[in-house]
Amino acid sequence: MITVAQLKAARALLGMDQRALAKAADLSLPTIQRMERSNGTIRGNVDSLVKLIAALEAAGVELIGEDAVSESGGRGVRLKT
């Protein structure tokens, strides 16, 4: 799962606006906008969520689950190095 805060943080780390993320994830701009209007955990169909996460990971973002710590000690969202 991915939260709205994680999505916005990931976009900020990448310097990516909603339109660029939509293109990278092969989703429509309104889909990204709806996702960012969710409360807490992003809501969407499984295919869209998979595309979103894959696009963020391909761009170099590591999404870390709640109460989990990355191997490098980060929390939440971090740029892969």
C-alpha cells in the first residue's frame, strides 16, 4: 500500500509533477489527481496502483511499508542511491 503522503513525498523527491507521473505510470492525469485526493492510503484499482508503484520505483524511489525500515535505515520514502 502507498499513502497520499508517500506519493506526494516521492513526487517531490523526483521533482515530478502530476502530469509527468501520469505519463511515466501510463495513467491519466485525472487518475493521479484522484489518487492524491484520497484520505490516508491511496485508493484505486490494483492495475493502476501497480503501475504507479512501478513508475516510482523505476524513477529511483524506494517505498517503505509502515513500521518497516529500509536496509539503509530510511523510513517512509527515500531516493535509491
